[in-house]
Amino acid sequence: MLLAKAAGETTLQAIAEWMRLRASRVQELVPGVQATFPCVATSRNVGRAVVLEHIHVIIMVVGMCARAAIREPAEQEHVAAFR
């Protein structure tokens, strides 16, 4: 669902269609993804139960991990400044 939203889909029907059309590709890219995706009703129920702040944190962590995986060794040096 997050990938579909990031791709610009705005309705649950559009998200479900986006996921259905890209199921095999998503399975290749994301280990452990099932062959079938939730229907619109399940997506709606999950959407009602999700806290948006949690989704924001998850997206940030995934982005940081993805960036860390492609960083050059010299980029991995962390510098902290204290005042």
C-alpha cells in the first residue's frame, strides 16, 4: 500500500489495482511478500487501524536503511558536534 501511495494512487480501488498489476515485480524486490494482496475491504480496514505517525516513522526508517545500504565506506563516518 505504501508503494502505491508513493506512486501517486489516491483511492483504495486504485491502490488495489496498482498492487495487483505489480504483484510479481514487488515479490522480486521485497522478500517475503505473498503472491496475493489484500482486497479493497481489507485495505480499508487496515487503513482505519493505522496511526499515521507510525507510518511516517516506518517510511523514514526504511529510507534510512536503504540509503545506508548503498553508502560508500567514507560516507559512513558519523560526526557529532556538542556545544
